Amino acid sequence: MASCKPSATPVDTKQKLSTSAGTPYDDPTLYRSLAGAFQYLTFTRPDISYAVQQICLHMHAPCTDHMLAL
């Protein structure tokens, strides 16, 4: 591993949704449940992993805009 060279990763590291977008969602438990179901789907659908990761960034305090994205 001492002779390995680093490689750039072609992934956008910026968040697509603002953490303060909109009003707080009424039922954060529903948001977390749906986001968890999508996380489970990534085992068989790796093509949706990036979108699910963007949604899961807001599980601690989801807003209405985050629920719309979900």
C-alpha cells in the first residue's frame, strides 16, 4: 500500500437540501421510518444509494421540504 496513488472521487460532496429548509415536519417518526425503508432497499438497489444518503442526512430534524424530497 506504500506505493498506491490517490484517486479523485467523482461524487458531489455538497448537500442538495438545506438543513433549515421549510418548517419542521409534523411526524418525524414517519420520516425516519420511510428513510429506513429506503436504506434497506439500497442492499438490492445500489443505484439509489446517493439519493437515500442525501435524505438520511436530515433524519435528526426533518422539514417539510425534506419529506417532499423523500
